[in-house]
Amino acid sequence: MNKQKRVAILTRFQERNPHPTTELIYSTPFELLIAVLLSAQATDVSVNKVTAKLYAVANTPERLLAMGVDAIKDHIKTIGLFNNKAENIIKTCRLLLDKHQGKVPEDREALEALAGVGRKTANVVLNTAFGWPTIAVDTHIFRVCNRTGFAPGKNVDQVEQKLLKVVPTEFKPNCHHWLILHGRYSCMARKPHCASCLIEDLCEFKDKIYS
């Protein structure tokens, strides 16, 4: 895919949704961090249901740590991998209190040192909470970038590096959100909505579905 076509795609996304953001509900960087931790292999809708009740009880590292792992598990048990996630929440809260005065660090290395936080989670927090021009690649973005030809790669790291290379600077802060929303609501895995797709004429997918 050439530069002109990529810019045209991003321009359409921008015109339709000038101020995209995550569908996770949060009010502080810490709430966002915990929500992203919980979102692995879970939908944003299911995470929002859990955090609405959890944050009403505890929404700071101190309060979650005081709850203890069993109480956290009880709050998040409707989400997949809840046992591991509860353990990671406790470990992360302890690290934040011990090393960062209870605040979420605006630093990639420090974020990735937290329990359960990998590159993707760090990218989401840096982008959404702090406005960094990072591009987190999840399964939706990986699919969209490969299917459309926008930024193909064999794995999420390759797609991320390709996106950082080909996406113009002015589009980088919002690119992650546009692509994930497009993958979630239009370019779905099993049956993409090609007939009503905003970028159908620019997409290079050869097996488009119109029925």
C-alpha cells in the first residue's frame, strides 16, 4: 500500500471520528492501567461492568492492596484469567507504592516492569493516559493491518514497527483507536462488513464480502 492511500484512509477515520479514545471507562491513569490489565482476552464491555463495581470500592493502589487478592478475585471473577489478573493487580499496586509513590509512571521501561504489563499494555497507557504517539497492536489491529494491506506483518511486533514507520506524525496519537474501532465494528474477523465499510475502495483485501 502506498503512502497516498494510507493518508486517505487515516483522513477518513479522522473526519468521521476526530477525537477517538478507548472504550474502557476510567477517570485516572491508575484506573486505566488496571482496566487494560483486566482486558486481556476479555471485552471492554465486560471489563467496564467489573470496574464500575470494583472502583466504587477501591480505585487506588493503597485501597486495592488493602482489599487483598481474594476480595479482588471475587470482584473480577466474571472475567477470564481472573486468578492471574488478581495476583498481578496486587503485585502491581505494591510496586507502584514501593517505587513510584503510588502513581503510574510515564515511562515505558517502568511500566513494563509492572506485573502483567507487556508492551501492548504499556503502549495503551502511554497513548491514552499521557498522549504519547504510541500504537498498541492487539488482535483487531493486527487483523486490520494485514487484511487491508495497511501495515502487514507476521506478528504484532512487526505490525507495530511498520505502523510507526508509515503512519504520519499527525495521525499517530489517534491511529491505535481508529484501527481498533474499525476492527471491532466493521472489519470483523469472521465476516467483515465490506459493503458498508468506510475505506472499502481503499482497502486491498482481495476476498471482500458484500452479502
